[in-house]
Amino acid sequence: MIKKIEAIALVLFLGGIVYTTTRWGIPGAVVLLGIGMVIWAMAQNWLKAWKRREALANAAVQIDNSYIYSEEGEDCTVRSRAQAEALLLGKSGNKEFLKGNIQVHALYFRPSLTREEMVEINKEDKQIRSFLVFCEDYDRFLDMVQEHQDAVEADHHIKIAKEDGNWYLDNALKQD
């Protein structure tokens, strides 16, 4: 949606440049181009702020753990993405995250032809649980991530439902 709006605005702007150049020459086009650049910069800043507010609003009501994992082979951005997710959940004031019920799971892929297991590393951090996943190839890694997520989420929902059943019915299951 935003990309379509940007494309339409760019076409209209370029049409305005062509019209202004034919009507008032190069000085008119330079003035229009300067105004357009200022408006574009302001719009980009507004879009960044809008996306950030949206992300904070979504994080504030999140009830499931977050799973950050290697997007391809040996991905070096997993740790920084997991830290950014934990920071976002903290800044949003998510009550489940602040109570420790929601965690960020960082899963790192390590190829291994002889071993297939998931080992928890860095157990000191209470907000980010890190796992080193040894397996044959990346497709198997994705399967293991899904299995881990399914197992953890079932236990997680049971824990939240036992703590406050009414809240769980109202917010997680959206019951009337």
C-alpha cells in the first residue's frame, strides 16, 4: 500500500517537474525540485515514526514468544535482531514480557553431518534464550525451529491460562 502511494506521488512529482520546466524553465524546475525534496524528507521521517508506533502497539499486546533464527545458512544478524526484538518488547511496556512470561528465542544454525540436536547457550540472559542448532542442512534446521516453537508455545499458553484464566479468555482467545 505504502509503495503504491510512493509510486503515485513520484509520478505526479515528475509530471510536475516536466510541466514546470516547460512553463517557467529551469529556475522553476529547481524551485519545485527543492520543495519536493523537503516534502519527501519529511514524509520519510513521518513514515519511519508511523512504522515504529505500529511496531510498539503490536508488541504491547503480544502474548506469544518471539522466535528469531538464521534466515540463511550461517546468519550473523541473529543476535542483533533478537536484542532489537527484546528492546522493542521492553519499550512497549508489554506486561507479559516484563513479568518474564514472554521471551525472545534466538536460534543459530550450525551445519553438522554427525549430530542433530538443539543446545541452549547463554543461560544467564532471562529475556533472550539462545539455542545452537546442529543439523545436516538448512531445511532440517527450519523443521527443528518449527518443532521447538510448537513445543514451547503449547507450554507457554498453558502457563498464561493457569495464571489468569479470565485474562486469557478475553485477550488470547478473544471470547465475549
